[in-house]
Amino acid sequence: MAVKRLGKYRLKERYTLVFMFIGLPFLVLAFWPDAISTIAKKLDIQYHTLIILCVCAFFLIIFLELLTIVSIQDRKISNLTQIVAILMSDTENAGSSEPAAQPPSADPPASMRLEDHRGDRPDAHPAPNDPID
């Protein structure tokens, strides 16, 4: 049944293996029904007490495994939520602000060239390669 669910529902291999190993004691009991009474006699425990202990241990193992799965998925969901919030904030900021400044090129734009403004103002600074009078 677990193998069928693996293919049909795309259940992860890890979870399939966990539940197959959890079901293994029941398979053993199916082939050897007197196993619990034999273990109870060797441990000198009553049959019903051992059954209750086994059932409690089984439910505890399943409970801890499911809590582990839920906590891992909760961490993943929190991380994804934070990433989505950051991306949404970035897209909102990019849409409302001016386009990002382009990296400076080797040649400054024409409006910032010093030689273009030298003749316009008398106090203009000389270009770096021009000799000073």
C-alpha cells in the first residue's frame, strides 16, 4: 500500500520508508502471533501490560515522527514567506522609484565635461592636461 501511494500521490521516499519500518512489527506479529506472549514470559511481564507498553511506544514513535515532519515543513514555510515578502518589497520599491543609476562609463556625459564649460565662465578651471598660465 505504501509503495502504491509513493507512485500515485508522489509521497516522498523518506516518509514511505518511515511508515514501512513502523509497520514492520505488525508484519512480524502477522507471521508470529505468539511473539508478544513469548516476550512477556521472558521479561516476566503480564501479556496485557506488554501489549499496552508496545502500543504506547508505537504511538509515541509515530507522534514524534509526525511532529518532526510538521516542524521541518513549518520552518520551510516560514523561510518561503520571508523570501516572498522580501521579493514583494523589492518589486514595490523598484516600481515606485526611479530606475537604478547606471554604472559610470569611461567617458563622462557631455553636460559634465569640463572643456565644454571653460569658455562659458571666466572662473572656469583649466582641464588637467592644459598648461597653467
